[in-house]
Amino acid sequence: MGYVEGFVASVPQGSKEAYRKHASEAAVLFKEFGAIRIVECWGDDVPDGKVTDFRRAVQAKDGEIVVFSWIEFPSKAVRDSAWKKLMEDPRMQAIGETMPFDGKRMIYGGFEKLLDV
């Protein structure tokens, strides 16, 4: 069934193109190291919740947009191997130095697929 790495972050509204460029550059490396699909989504209808919501999860500030993305891998082993290679790759280090958002407020995690229809 594969393995999915999910991300939620907040990006300044005026940085949409910078974020797209950043994500595109990182996607090349993820694909090189085994990702089979990468999806980046720019928030369009992200409502405030009564208890919690996406904006609170990433401590989004006024003027920031929530982005939601995921990367599909053939397996957890491929994902783990990819992250090891990514963290050692100087190209990824350079990409990380120019993130157009506050990476400390990003949330992420790995997930086993439960249903894929």
C-alpha cells in the first residue's frame, strides 16, 4: 500500500511563488531518493475550528496561508532511506537555508496507508 509523509505549514500570503519554487526544488531530490508522488496544496478554504484547526496547529499568523502537502513512497523503508540521504545532501541543506516559511511551526509525520481508493 505504500507510505505517506504529511506536512502542514503556514506561509506568508505574498510568498506563494517562492513557496512553489522551494517545493519544486525539494521535490526533485525527494523523487531522486525514492518518492513516487509529491502533492503541494495552497490553502483555499481552511476554516477556524471551535477547539483546534490547521491554522492553530501551525500557529499561523495574520497574513499567512496554510499549506498541506504529502509525499508518497513505496514503503517506510524507502522513506527512511530517502530522509537519511536528504539530510546528508548539500543540495537539500541549501534548499533548507532559503525556506520561505518558519520551519519550526511546520508539523509533519509518517503514515501507513489505511485506505487508498
